[in-house]
Amino acid sequence: VDNPELYFQTKLYTGNGGTQSITLDGSENMQPDWVWIKSRNNSGVNGNHFVQDSVRGATKSIITNITAAEFTQTNMVTSFDSDGFSLGNEDEFNRSGTTFVSWNWKAGGSASSNSNGSITSTVSANTTSGFSVGTYTGNGSAGATVGHGLGVTPKCFIVKRRNTAAQWNVYHESLGNTGAMYLNDNGTFNTVTGFWNNTSPNSNTFTLGTDAAGNGSSDTYVFYAFADTGNKFFKAGSYTGNGQAGTSSPFVYLGFKPAFLIIKNTADTHGWSMTDNKRN
């Protein structure tokens, strides 16, 4: 990837309490397929993490720090634009004087049907950057598979039930296929066979167990998948801390300078740390 701003950009903005169009700052225009928005100077309800994507539609949002179901709100994100997104007057997204951060990913634009798995999915995939967004309906069967559209094996993916409350299940290669982390809480690794049926993903699909958070019969789901395509855009890894700072701290080699970084302590109850190249 010669210019990663074609596929991911962080954008900081200040709410105006009305409506506004947010234009991304990068050197290239990018129409996002996944927008993650968080208030920077508000906590409580107005400090939730909200995600919207082009597969479900701009007005459908889910909150990543709680288990609540998807909801529709027409005055939050109103559209994904050619170089950003537009907002309505909802406080959580556009409160006057409030500062916000948005993380924006480009997938494949228009979604299409994917029948690689035993469950048909609807997927928007970018095989250059290794990122896809998809939806599917569960069947409750252990060993069911879902096509992710990337053509290479994802290192990490996130699954959320849409139609009712459920945990945000996070698969990470370094933790294996016997369980998941929950994006919505600070807990440690959860060993549950029902998440991925103790089966690792492959270049076409990921596997589900019978846990209702990922494969309840007739329940609806969204997933976000990330793969290392060798194009120096995405890496997933792990390290062991040593309690030291500065040059004595662990160094994690990626092969490129990251624009966005998520870290989670998997052994203790600490929060998810999210860092980007627009906030110091």
C-alpha cells in the first residue's frame, strides 16, 4: 500500500449542534465503509463508542462499549460521502462544542452476496488492505461457516449480534480459536467452545459454534474482519509487558508506522487502549 490514506484515516472534528459534513484530512479522497465515532471530552451516555457501516446502512448504529442491540437513528450519521461523512444534530455525534474522534476504514464499497460458507453472507471487502464488513443470519448449528471475502486468512475479526443484546466477540490469532475477548468490557480471555467451534478461520471463511452471541438461529449479525495481505497496512500480534518505560520497554516490530493502534491486556481486567496519529 503506497498510500494508506486510501484505506484508513482518522478525523478529529468539533460538533456544531446542527448538521455538518465532515471532510477527511488525507491526501487522497476516501469514502468510508466503516465509521467509528467517540466523543473526546464527554463521558456517560454522550461518551459511548458508536459504529456505522455501509453494509447495514449509515443510519444504523451499534455501541461497542455495551451489549445493546443495533438501533436506527436518522440524525446521527446520515450518509457516507466521497471524502467523509455527514451528520445530523444528535448530541452523541454532533453536540455543539464537543470534540470528537472518528476512525474511518474503506472496504469494498458496494456489498455483494458471498456463498463461500454454509451461511450466505453479504460482504464489502477490500483485498488490498485486508479489511471487510459483512452481515449474516445465524442458523444455530455448530460448525457453520461464514464467508469473509478477503481471500487470505483474517488475523482478527469482530462479531456482534444486531437484533438483540449480546457481547462483542473478538477473535485474535494470538489467542487461538478456543474463545474470545469481549470488546464491550475490560475482562480477560473467555474460553468458550461455542464461539468458533475451536476452529481457526481460513482464506475464505470463519467458523461458528452454537453460542447465541455469534450464531443464534434466525438472529442477525455484523462482522468486521482484518487480514495481513503483505501490503504493510495491517498487523495483529502480541507481546509480554515488562513494566518498564522508554527504551527499556518492549519494542513491537510492524514493518510500517501505524496510524491506529488497539492494545488489550488479556490476562488482567484493564480497558482497551486506542491510539491514533491525530491525537498526541
